[in-house]
Amino acid sequence: MREILHIQGGQCGNQIGAKFWEVICDEHGIDHTGKYAGDSDLQLERINVYYNEASGGRFVPRAVLMDLEPGTMDSLAKSAQQGKLPSF
């Protein structure tokens, strides 16, 4: 089994990382709350490469996000609350 820890740093890294997670969530059928909303068993294959499965069938991205300025992190948190990004 392979597990990947995704590390995002700085404004650019976090903005690129946000788009990355948007694509990965679409590929695996994960909605913004971390629940599986797909329609194919293939979407769940190897899902544990990028996600940890939490209680209640919720998938949490395996990621570390960091930035010295709060603006980018605040923007990502707001996008997650609006359902545009997964909730980290």
C-alpha cells in the first residue's frame, strides 16, 4: 500500500494545492464534506493513497498546509465552508 502526504507551503503552493484537491476530490467522488458521493466502485480504489478514512465514512485529505500570512489560509477555510474545497 502506498500513502502520500501532500505538503503545501506559501500562497502559491496553497493555491495550486487547492486546485489539486479539487481535481482529486472529483476523481474519487468525494464531496466538500468528505463523504463519498460517487457512483462507481473504481472511484474508491486506492482512495487511501490521498485520504485517511475517519469515523462515519468521512475521508480526510492527508495534507499539511502552511503559510506565514493568514490571508491565504483564511481564503482556503472560507472556500471550504462555501463547499468549493474539501474541509481539511
